[in-house]
Amino acid sequence: MSNTIRVVLADDHVFVRDGIKSLLENEANIEVVGEATDGLEALRMVETTHPDLLILDIRMPNLTGIEVVEKLRSENNLVKIVMLSMHESEEYVLKSIKAGADGYLLKGSSKEEFLKAVHTIANGGKYFSGDISSILIGQLSNPAAAMETKQSLDEELMITKREK
């Protein structure tokens, strides 16, 4: 049994996917086994390739990254998931974690931080970049604000479902 981390990349921007793939394939113990351009394709890729790790953009066509996480977790799929986004809004971070993501990394992260996150999550840990950690600590240290955020998230989800 090898210690190679099998990865599926899901991002609707080819340029971003190519860059991530190039970075990962320079690592001896990481293999990119699939790529997806939208949420539905990401689900199919996970189902057919059985990766150790899914690197998932939040905003994609057909299904968002958060919807992909919710679907995988509702099916008891235990693939490790790192959300990769340019959005550091509290709502996206909290929705991702609530859905079951194992980590959240900003697209502006350094190569070293990105690889550290990939290895940490693939080995069963959680990883949140520094800016994201401060959001989580803020939520934990202020339960009233956390409740308000939850209510606004619930309202936003209701609107989203109605719009769909």
C-alpha cells in the first residue's frame, strides 16, 4: 500500500486547475486522479476515482462547492475535503464547515501553506488558513454573534432554495 495522496480537483477555471495540478504533481507523494469543471462533475469524479482528498472551489456551475460537500456527507462519503476560495466571508466559511468540509483555504495562500493544508487534511486533520481561523475563534468566543450569523445563514439558504 503506497502513501500516495490521491486528489480530485474541482474548479470551473481551467487556469486555476492547471496551476494547482502542476503544484501538486511536483510533490512525490501526490497524484491528481481527476478534474472537474462543476459540482455535478465533481460528484461523479469522486464516485469513480475514490480519491483521498477533494479540492473544491466554492463557486461553480450546477452545484456549488458547499452543495457538493452536503451531498457527499449525506451519502456518508468520508473523502477529505478542502474548500479553496477567494471568498473569506464569514458566511462561506461557516457554511462550508457546517456542511462537513475538513478545511478552508484562500486562493491567495502561499504554495507552502497550500501544501501544508493538503498534507494535514489528507492525514486526518483539519486546516483553516489564518484569516479563517480568526473567524472561527470570533464565533466561538461570541455565542450571540454566532446565533445571529446562523439565523442570517438560514435565511440566506431559504432564499437560495426558493430562487432555485
